[in-house]
Amino acid sequence: YGDLLMTSSLDGSVKLWSELGKRCVYAGWAAAGVRCARFSRCGQKIFRCGFDRKLVLVDPTRDAAVYTANLKETPSCLCVDTTNESLAFVGYNGGVGLWDIRQEPQSAVLVYETHCGGVLDILLINDGKELVFSGDLVARDASHTALMVWDIASSALLSNQVYQERYTCPSLELLSSKNFVAQTNGNYVAIFSTARPYKMNKRKRFEGHKVAGYKVGCCVNSDASLLCSGDAEGLLHFYWADSCALAGVIQLDGNSPATHPVWQNGSRLAVGCWDGSLHLCQ
């Protein structure tokens, strides 16, 4: 469904919208608020998780759940495996679980657990062989749980010394095969290498926007030339990916925090805001 937009909400809905965002073509409902929803790798089904403590794979054409797994913890985010249609990663308080929809939904096939608080976001790097996730437990004397890198196959912790600043990272995004970025509550997007030891680039970063404790996201366009960051004051900031220079700023209608920007079909950008509104920018 490359021509459709998907939205999820704390009212329990998952909706598909026409490309112009003016007509809802599908609406599915969960028993409780949905915290995260993602298209499957084939793009024809939808994974969702939320306050009903379930991981559900939905087929919109039949309006039916084709897989349901009961979770022990309330999930906070999910990520679909980039190499295998059947795998999905679910973040919760204290780690991430890997679920395989080909098996009985009794428990996760692998777990990546540590004392990190709630998991804020999940990212796969290095051709889906390594897992990066961010935690919300950051103290004055302990910032090692802000970003952690794991080997997916063995569930071994590769590094917890990636990010030493005392800020949480609400959003992760792949910038290129060599770099990934993390939105931080320090009001900047930090750049990290995908190669060990995953060093942060201390000379370049994307800054000028405000996060202010919101789950402000960022995204990269299809040719990796532009990075877009949301903003707590209802702005969109565009940066040149190679130089980190500011390319432009767009003010959205209203002052609600712009939290979830997503590139749609190349030049079009869809933005979800804190007040539940959806904006389309050309």
C-alpha cells in the first residue's frame, strides 16, 4: 500500500488513508490504545501493539487478525525485520523481544533484556544483523542505557557505551549504510557510525529544533540528501544530510508539537502531530 498513509492512535484505531489524506479507506480497532503500528515487510499487512498488551498482525483486505501474541509487558514500540517477513521486534520496559509469526505465540523466540527502563525506539543496522534501541533510564551517573547495540542472532550485547550524554533518545533513524542518527532531548540529532565501536560524530550534528521532552521523530528522504526533524513548537526543520546545514523551516497550522514526520512517495511529507492532526507537505 505504497500510495496509502497509515495512522494509529490512543483511541485504539489503526487507519489507512488515501494518498491525499482526505479519505479513510480502512479503519481497524484494538481493545485499548495503540502505541505503535508498522506495515509488514511486504507492505500488505499491519503489525500493531499497544495497551491491550498484544502484538497483532492484521490483514486489512479481510479486516481480520492473522496472528495474535499476548505480551507480559505493555509494549512501547515495534520494528519489523528488514530481511524476514515473519519477524518483528517489540520494545517494552526492560528490553526488546523478537517474535516469529510462524511459531505458536507463547513467548518471544529471543529477548534482549537489560536495566534500561522503557524502550523508546528500535532500529536495525548492518543489513538487519544488529539491533539498536534507546532506553528512557538516564541518570547523572549512568547514561550507558541511552543507546545500546545488540547482535540479533546471538542476543549478545555488543556495546552500551555508544552515547555518553545525559539525554534520552526518543527516535532512531538510518541515515545511510555507514551512519545512523538519534533524536535527543538535548535539542539535536546526533550521528553515529554503524561500524564498531559505533562512535558518535562530535564535529557534526543537526541542531536548531526543540524536543522539550516530546517523542519528536526524524526521517531521511529516499536519496538520503535531506533529514527532516519534527519540533515541539509545531515546526518542521529540514537539514542537508552531508553538511548538517539548515535547508529550511516550515510552520504547520497550529502550535501542536510535530512529532512524527514520514516521507511519502519521494517529495511528499506526512506529519503526525501531538493533537492528533495529520499534515501533508509538498
